Amino acid sequence: MSKVGLNGKSVVPMIGGLACAVPSIMAARNIENWKDRMITIMVTPLVSCSARLPVYILIISLIIPSQTVLGVFNLQGLALMVMYLVGIIAAVLVAWVMKFIIKTKERSYFIMELPVYRMPRWKNVFYTMYEKSKTFVFEAGKVIIAISIILWVMASFGPGNRFESIDKKYESALADTTKNTDHIKTLVATEKLENSYVGILGHWIEPAIRPLGYDWKIGIGLITSFAAREAFVGTMATIYSVDGGDEDTSTIRERMSASVNSRTGLPVYTFATGISLMLFYAFAMQCMSTVAVVYRETKGWKWPVIQLAYMTAMAYVAALIAYQLLK
């Protein structure tokens, strides 16, 4: 681990990153050396967490056929494994680069005294749990709530009287009891999302993400999934008017596979676009909770901003190269 700028104790946060980066970054407190701790915090979000899993599964089911390779391995399963390996390899490579960028005079040694094992004092255990939870809720929680409110306002409101016009458009249809009102409500939610501030922002960033193979609908998904990566699936369900929401993955998959680009007339979710999108999610931050906990652990905005910037740039470049080579 020291050869790539990490500490022996970095193993636990990075393995924990397979579940969630938030507690894994908090676990880096056990690393005494400042440089090793900072590098661990900066690269742990690159390890594919469980929040990326719904995105991977949805995209892989769209672009990778369910075939058996060598009579044993499922091709979709291999694709999923490759995405996990990509995240781990990227974390190691970025750690090696940061080893030369982050400077410190402090030498790193891994010396750990093995404790005497005995029954824990439950009072101390519960007190520690309470204090750590309180710290997360009142420190990182402030940032999470602030970003959540901003995203909610952007997705729930739009400029002018757009929302009122949509309500009037479907008013008579909703009043008709002979029609499927659930589907009509889904259509209303779809149009409102497109005309919300988030939808407008999705249209606005489309020229920037078009070289990656994305349209404005994917752009909306990228914005809303900053709340949580798995929100991408729910956003796609809303955009494509799926009555069952994000639980009806088969219908989401069918609607996405039938989606056609209005400019080119070609399918949106091609093999090149799918690979590009998975690489973007593999490298991009796309998680406000992680940003908040890095802010809490580093006592400032410098490192969270650097982390957000380098991961976004890394994601964009990887997705761009993948799409341009495979299209």
C-alpha cells in the first residue's frame, strides 16, 4: 500500500467503500499520518459503492446481452465485475499520483499495538455510537439538508406559470373517472420535471454532454442523482412516464431501449452510450453525502472542492474517450 501512497490502515476504508463511502471516509480517522489519511479520503469514493449498483444493473441490462462465456460465466455478470475492477484500479492509480502531489515532511510507518481482548463496556460503546452519530448529523447533515433543499426546489418548481399550464392541460382528464388517473398523474409529473428548473438546466447542459452521447434527459438524471446515485433510476422512471416508478425496472428498460434521439433519429442508449454512462458514474462524485462528510473530516471546503473537480473531470474525460472510440 505504501508504494501507491496509501497506508496499511487504508485497506479498511477502501473495502468499506464497496458499501458506502460515507462511513469509510469517517473510518480513515484511524490513520495517524496526515498525508496517508488525505489520500485515502480522496480516493475512497472511486471504489464502486452499492449506490452505483442500480445504475450499473439498468445500463448493463440495456446494452449487454445475457449470454454465457466459456460455458460458465454470464456476460452481464462479467461486465458488472469489470465496473468494480475499474473503480478499484482507478483508486489505486489516483492514490499513486497524489503521492507525488501532496507534500508532507512526516514519515509514514504502520505500527499497531494489538489490544487486550475483553468484553466491551456497553456504556462506552453506546456513548461512542451516540457521539459519532451526533457529529455526522449536526456537521455533515447541515450540508446534506442544504443541498437536498436546493435540489428539491429545482425539481419541484419552474419559471413563470408552466406548472399551472400543465395542471390545466390535464385537469379534465384527471376529473374523468373512466380513465386511468394513475397514468395521467405520471404524465403530469413527467412534464413538470421537464419544465422545472432541473429540466431547464438539463436542456442547458446538453451541448456540453452531447459529445458523451447523452441527451437532455440523461442530463436531468445526472443532476438529480447528485442527491444519491441510485436516484438516476427513479428519474428515468419519471422522465419516461413509468407508472410503477423505479420499482418497475422492466418497463423502464423497455422505454429507454425504445428512446430515440430527436436530432439524429438514432437510438439514445447504444452500446457506446451505455459504456460512457457507466464510466461516468464509476468516476464522478455524484453524492452530496460524500461531499458533506469530506467537508466534515477535512474541516473546510478546499479538499471537497478539489475532490469534486478532479472526479468530475476524470469522469468526463473517460466517458468522452469511451463514447468517441465505440460509437
